[in-house]
Amino acid sequence: MDIRKLQKIVVSALEDIKGKDIEVINTTKLTSMFDRLVIATGDSNRQVRSLANNVQEKVKEAGGEVLSTEGEDSGEWVLVDLGDIVVHIMQPTVRQYYNLEELWQATPSQRKKAAEQGKPE
């Protein structure tokens, strides 16, 4: 399936269940493991699980493949692996703590430079 079509399906599935702060990060220049990272927030364990289930259902309906899911038991952070796209759905405190956006939006050299600028002299 085309990456843009898959991305559209994922974002639409998250919006259907009122996922918040949906962010899509292009990781093609950062890793060869996947092309996109989609991060969304759910307000409760139940909503996080529902968001993940809806993504899985919509992808399967469109003929896509869900490789695996992790974290559905706790519902604080659920990862849905679609191969080219990895979807992270988290509760607000978990998302704030791990801050995946910052981690994946910068190359290693940019992170090192930012860390050096933040050091007291």
C-alpha cells in the first residue's frame, strides 16, 4: 500500500475516535526501519485502546497489514506496527514524559548540537 494512503487511513482512524495532538513525523532520513511515525494522545486507557483498535480495523479494511501491537493490556501507551508506519498512542503524561517528537524530529548531530548549547559554561 502507498505510504501516503496508509498515512491518511491512520490519521483518519485516529480522528474518528477523537485522538488529540496527532503528529506525523517523516523518518526516512533518520532510520531505514520505517518511513513515518504517527503519535497521538488519548485521554484514558479505554480511549487509547479504542484508538489503537480503530487504526488496526481501518488498515485491515483497506487491505493493509498490521504486523504487531504492544501495550494494549495497560492502555497507557499502545504501539501499532504497520511496517512503513509505526503508530504510538499515549496518555498525556506518558507522551509528555517520553517526548518522542523531540527524539525523532532531529538527526543525531542536531541533538548533540542542541545538548552542547544547553550546557552551562
